[in-house]
Amino acid sequence: MTRLASATRHPVRFTLNGKPTEGEAEPRLLLTDFLRQHIGATGTHVGCEHGVCGACTVTVDGMLTRACLTLAVQVDGCDVRTVEGLAPAVDRLGILQAAFRRHHALQCGFCTAGILMSLDHFLRHHPTPSESEIRDVIGGHLCRCTGYTPIITAALDAAAELAEQSRGEKADA
Ligand code: FES
Ligand code: FES
């Protein structure tokens, strides 16, 4: 009888929301499970586990990434950002998060972490989005609760507030 060697764990050192972080992962461990179960960062949700629903969206080195299609060992040496990094402080929401709350853009919240990550990434690169651009961004995410309209409203409202904040910062510079 052949005995299978137990999978070796590899060290994974990376930056999580700006903080140096490390853990150990077997080669086949998914980034979703690594973040949630090994690192304790449970803000990233797991839905379909097939790259379809968008619930697990994070950024890796600035690229939007489905964490359910990424191995933990692949982020060794990378800059990983998750929904936990969007708030400026533990007791304060970011502008996009506050707009979601204001416009009731979430109900069960299962899809919300992933949608926030995609919208945050998009708004950083497209500060004056059209409604149809926002629709395109959230087209990669499944929400079974909100009907999407409040999410679009919140995103456009946040974009306007972010643009105003940026104008103010430029005027003060
Ligand atoms: Fe990753 Fe659905 S859990 S896309
Ligand atoms: Fe429930 Fe989107 S708020 S799935």
C-alpha cells in the first residue's frame, strides 16, 4: 500500500491592508480559506467558489482578483487588500461604505464585500463614472437581495463625494 506524504506547508509572507502578515499554507489551499481561516480576515466572503458570484473579490498587487480562484501560496510577497482595509478606522466607514449604508445598498450583505472592492478599485481609476460604467462594474457580481438599483445609486453618490473631496484637497495644496 502506498502512503501519500502529507502536503508540505509553505510560508506565505505578504502585506494585508498595509500590514506585514504571514502564515503557512498547503500548496492547494485557496486564498479565501487562507484569509478567513488562517489569518482571521473574515470580511472576504465565499459564495460560489467558482469565480462566478464575485463575493470573494480582493485586490492582489492592485489587480482585482477572485480569491476563490487563487492559491494562498500565489500571494507570497504580494500586496493584498480586502474589505477590512476600506474603512479609515475601526469606528469609521469609508465614503463608499457610508454611501452603501445611506442608500440601503445591502440587505444580507453577502455580496457586499466583493462589490465594495470592485467599486473602490474602479472609482480610484475612474473618478467621474457614468451609470452605465457602474452597471458594468457590478455586472461581475451576483446580489440576490437588493435588485442592484440602490448599489448603483450609492456608487454614483460616493463618486460625487470623492470628487468633491479631491477638489478640496487640490484647493488646499
Ligand atoms: Fe469567488 Fe464566488 S466565491 S467568485
Ligand atoms: Fe444579499 Fe447582496 S445584499 S446578496
